[in-house]
Amino acid sequence: MSRSSGHKTDSKRYYDWLFHAWQDLHSAKMLINDSRLYEQVVFHCQQAIEKSLKAYMLYKARRLLDGHNLTWLCKQAAMLDDSFAKWISKCVLLNRYYIETRYPADIPSDIDRDFAEDILSASEEMMDFVCELIRFDYNSYHKRKR
């Protein structure tokens, strides 16, 4: 479940992942005020957490993990730092919204504003946690040019 290029990982790549994670989180914050878009709020939160967990693993283990399963990604991070264990239950909850929020479902979504705000708040808290570990500051980061 991991990919490796065979050479030392560029030390800045985890910052790139966190930059994109923060963009997802900011998107969720912009969408929260439209009741028609709560599913997209939760989806962007799922994406932010996925990217932040991948950033942490890239930073700590020097490998980029494949997949979208937040529970698995969080457990991988918890093997390196047991502080991640407190996030596993939120990851289990968010996991189901990777697919469910992007395609028409047989059972209508039950996402309301309170739920979306709870997920947004937890996602922001987890992002802050990861950024503190990696020492990433979105506001001072400059995305690399190609």
C-alpha cells in the first residue's frame, strides 16, 4: 500500500500535501453557509484529513501511502506516534463520506449543519495537530513553481 521512488524523498513534498489539505479545509469553510452544500463540506474535510495523514506519513516514514481509507491511514500514523489514536473514531466516521458525498446514493444523506460543523471543527483540529508536528504554516508557505 505504499509507493516509493527508490531515492530519498524530497523533504518539501509533505508541505505540498499539507498546502492542498488546507485548500480543502478552506473550501469546506466557504461552503458551510450554504445548506445545499453540506455534503461537499464533509467531502472536503475527508480530503483534508486524507492529505494531512499522507503528509505526516511522508514526513515521518519517508513514503507516500496509497489509498483513501482514513481509518487505515490514521492507524499507520498511530504506529509512529500514538497521539494519532485519538483521531481514529473521527476517521472511521469520515471514511464513509469519501464515496457517499460524491455520487447519488440509494439512501439520502443525513448531513445537517450541526454534523457538518462538527466534522469541520474536528478536521481543523486534526489539521492543526499535524501541522504542529510537521511545523507547517499555511500562511507562510510558498508553493513550488514547476
